[in-house]
Amino acid sequence: MDKYKSLSKGSKLAFLISGYLIYNYSDFTGNPLLADWLTSVGVSIMFIISLASVSVTKILLWKPFSFIGKFSYGIYLYHLPILLI
């Protein structure tokens, strides 16, 4: 995270865009194992950005995003018992 914080704004933006593209377009490799690894790399990049960037953290703490996160986590907790019934 310290290395991310020392980057310029342009490099941070390029890092964000590359993480987004790697995450969303990794399925086009044709190799499911490689696609899973690339998806993991894309998610890791987004985690680094969300933890290291104050502005992204503020955006993620907005009430609508917080509500969506809490709601989706609640659905996640209830889906297994519903599937088992």
C-alpha cells in the first residue's frame, strides 16, 4: 500500500483501469485456470486501491453503497438455508 501511495495520479488511474480490465475480461483467455488467476489479480488490485486510497474509501462509505453491501451480505447469509430447504 505504501508503494501505491507513492505513485502519481496518472499511475494510480492506470492501476485502477488495469485492475478493472483484468477482473472483467479475464474470461476471454480461453483457459479457465488462467481466468481464475487473473480474476484474483484484478480483485487484489481493487482491494489495494480501496484500502490505500482515502478518496475511494470515502466513496465506498457512502450510505447507498453501505446499504447495498449490508443487504447483499444478508442475502448471502440466508441463501444456504434456503437452498437446503
